[in-house]
Amino acid sequence: MNTMAEEELNEQKLIESAQKGDHAAFGQLVTAYQRRAYSVAYGFMGNREDALEMAQEAFVKVYKAIYRFDLLMPFYPWLYRIVKNTCLNQIKKKKRRGESSLDSMMASGRDFATTKRGPESMASFEELKGDLATSLDQVSDNHKEIIVLRHIHEMSYSEIAECLGIPHGTVMSRLHGARKSLKKVMEMT
């Protein structure tokens, strides 16, 4: 069984190899982080196709910039910021061009994964997902981001602080405010 220190050392070796041009090592990093990158992109983009495209584009950016990565820093927060910025840039481009995806025009606004449930349960679940997605779209981007990181990605406060580059206490206060804001929006609908 690998310890956390062994996993970090292995990751560091993969990054060092990737920085030296080892494509297989970079491929292993992609494999290790592709689900997390997709999940982050999905949180911003709201549909599968855009999330896959943005995660892939982010890995291209990581590949081009891997030689600049500081091995003394943790890898995931760096990757997170690249995925986040890739998504935000795409959203800005779409707004400037007046584009929207067909998925965003759907009533729920999101294509949440389905689970096996009975017809009545599925109908209630679909309604709740739609309400939650609509409510999340009505809170500020900072509030939405921190709620998604904590409750969808199940990150610890320390991980969130690292990813966002903010102090631990700020995570706690921002999350508290985000929850209040989301609750207020949901009560109004």
C-alpha cells in the first residue's frame, strides 16, 4: 500500500520526467488527473461536451507550461487554476460572440448524471437538480465556485485554500456566505 509521501514522490518524478520531454510520464499525469480536471471544467461549463473540450485544452496548456512548474509546489492547485482559467476564458469568448449551447437552453441547465430510480423518484430528483442548477447560476461566481469545490468535489478547506490561493479562514467565511446566498436564492424559487 502506497503512503501519501510515496505517491507525492512518484508524482514529483513524473513531473520531472515530463519537464525533460518524457511523453509517457506526462500521459501518466493526465491519466491521474483527467477525472478531476473534467469535474472542475464541468462545474464551470455545465455540460459534458464543453467540459471535455476545456479539460483537454487545459492539459494542452499544462503540457506547454510543464517546464515552468515549480516542483516545490503541489501539482493539483496549479492544474486547477489552469482548468479554471481555460473555462472562464471560453465563457467570456462565448458571451462576446453571443453564443450559447443547446444544453444551456434546457430547463435544468445541466446534464447531471442519472441514477437508477423509480419514475416518481426520478421526477422529483430531476426537479431538484433543475432547481439547484438554476439557483447555483444565480449566485456570484465566487460563491458558486466555492460551493462546487466543497460539496461537489468534496475538497477539504485546506485544498480549497490551496487551489484558490486564499487563506483557510477566508475559505470558511466565503463558504458560509455562499451557503447563505444559495439558501436565499433557493427559498425565493
